[in-house]
Amino acid sequence: MASIVSATFMLIIIVWIGPIFKTLPRAVLSCIVIVNLRSMFLQFQTLPDLWRKSRGDFFIWISAFLGVMVFGVVGGLLCGIMALIGNLIRLNLTAKLVPIGAFEKSEYYYRVGLSTDNIYEFTGALNFVSAEALSLPQQPIRNKNDNVNEQSKDLMDNILIISLARVTSVDIVGANALIAFAKKHQIYFVDASPEVKQFIPNERHFATIIDAITARDEYQESHSTDKN
């Protein structure tokens, strides 16, 4: 008897009630997709901040998003990869040695227009593309009596501090350029990765810029005392 009742209810559900809920699986699936995509839609709120902090990452995000919308998932993935490769090439081409300075006597250093303490930072990977950029930027002439030769002599007399924190990789051409540059100038290097550090003497490498400044001051003080 119980089996007959169960079979009757199943027959009623399949024949008459089932068609009423035929669109339910699609609706449930749509809800699941929308809930999973909610975090992605919220990422639009981060775009203004991403534009201010890293325009390269902003263009990669936009390229991948538009690629998915126009060409589908595979096409969007390829667009994102191409944008990423283009951004890496741009970073290598624009890598250079820039002057940095302390922010209000703190340990935070940022890019400045003119180096007063001979502290610099190399802004990208050091390879065959960016090796020629490893040179001191030209400082503006202060008055008519100054010239480039006097400026170069002043730089040679001082110890330069160069941060290599942003040098993520180095090839043989970049390594040779780094060694030649270190022979030409008296330099203290800061925060180099193990890959880069192998081309730098240990006594000329420091963990932080503050340590390098302290060592430079002690060296210059002892050197001036010996002269006196």
C-alpha cells in the first residue's frame, strides 16, 4: 500500500508538478554564478586606487577584463598575458638610476628630483636591455662657474649609496655593467637579492640605507682624521 501511495505521488509530481519547476535548475545555477562573481564585481572599487599606485597593473587588469568580455575566457587570458609581457618590457626599458631622499628624516626613502646625499635607487631588472641605464643622472648646474668636470670630480670624491631592492634579476651583461660601475665609483650597495649580491663585495653591501649612511659617515670621519 505504501509503495502504491509513493508511486502515485511521484507520478503526480512528474506529470503535473514537474513542469512548473523546469526552470528552477537554471535559476539556482544563475544564483550560484552571481554569488561567486560578487567578489570580482567588488574589484571595480579598487580600480581608482590601482590607477594611482600602479598604472601597469591597472592596464593588465583592464586588458584581461575586456578580453574576456569580447573574446571569451581563453582570449581574455591571452590578452592578460600579452599585457603582462608588455608591462615587463616597459619596466626593463624604463629602468634607470634615480636619486632618492629621506622623508622628513625618517627611514622611508622616495624619489626626489635632486640628490643631495648621493643616495640612488635602480628601478628595475638589470639585464642587457637596462645595463646602459646604470649611470649617474646629470645634476643641474648651480651657477655659471660650475661645469661637468667639477661635478664628476665631486661625485668621485664621495661615497655613493645605491639601493638594489627593486633589481629582481640580473644577467651576465647587467652583472658586468654593475662590476664596471662599482670599479669606477666608490659605492655602498643596499638590499641586494642573493642573485645580485654575488657580484658585490660583502664589505660594500648593507641591509638598509641607514646602515650604509652610518658606515659612510664613519669612513669619511676616519679618513678626514687621518688627513689631519
